[in-house]
Amino acid sequence: MSKEELKQAKKDAKNLLKKPFYKKWWFWLIIVIVFIAIGSGGEDTPVTNDKAETPKTETADKKEPAKKEEPKVASIGEVVTVGDVEFTVNGTSTAKNVGGQFGSNAQGTYLLVDVTVTNKGNEAITTDSSFFKLKVGEKTYEADSTASMHTDMELKFFLQQVNPDLSNAGTVVFDVTDEVIANPDLMLQVQTGFFGTETGLIKIAK
């Protein structure tokens, strides 16, 4: 290489070193690489849930509440059967006193209910005035056991035993107001035992 060529090569090398860094090719290569890295890393990849929730459907059948059977209501002179026992109201009457001078006086008015009870079962049953109640709407009226005994001296409805196929007839007395007696919805509730698990209704309104 001649002196002229060597001198020119040194000059070119010096000019190359003095060239600003932003005019160098490798600088721009780095810039491009950085932008590519930022662009690819900044995009969020949406996460998909393969187990997408589906609305729950009720497969169980909705059971309708069992309809409560209304007890059969008999009238005066009709038989109502409760378990193995038949009840019949033969008639009603009213009074202010039962048993005479040594009997009982009503606070309101006595309602006397003439009832026949027949045992259709296989064992003896017990009958008592407490097995009979008056019903008017939500109100319940108990029998007057003392007045019942003054009315029925044979005590037919005082813990009386009745064998199968036999009947027991007597009078049950209630001390109530005249409004109760005149109520068109007046019912006599009858039952087969002390706990009242089996009951029936007889309409006794006049």
C-alpha cells in the first residue's frame, strides 16, 4: 500500500470513529430489537375459561302440598262415623235450669244435645261428656259435666263403657250465650277418646 493510500485509510478510520452513535447501524438494530420485544410482551393474551358456568336448572320436581281432606259434616239425625264409632245427634233443646231446685242454673243458656253413640269396633270403648265440644269458627266450648249429670241421672256420658255392637244414648249440656245457640255455623265436635286424635263434626244449628 502506498503512502497516499495509507494516509487515506487512516483518515477514513478517524472519520468513522467521529461519526455520531445514532448514525451507526448497530444502534438502530438495537432500537428495532427493543421495540419488537416491547410490542410482543405488551399484548395480553386473553385467558379463556374452558369450564364456563352454565345456569343451574332445577331437576327435582316440585311436590305439591298434600291437600288436607275436610272432615265430613253430618246434620241432626244423620250418622257420622269416627274410627269404629258412630255418632248421631237426635235433637237439641234449651233451658235455664237443669235438675230442678237442687240442680244447676245456667250462666247463659243451657244447650242440651241428645246424642247416641254406637260401638262398631271389636273392643269396649269409653264415652264421656268431655268427648263432645261445640265449635263456632275458631271458638271451642266445653261441655258442662255437672249440668250433664243433673240432666241425665243415669250418667250415660260419665266414663260409661260401651261394648261392641251396643249403643249408649244420653244428653250432653253446654252453658253458652244465646248468640252461640243461634249461630248458623254451630257444630258439635265428637271424638273417640280422651286425646281427640279422631274427630267428626255434626251441624246442629237450627
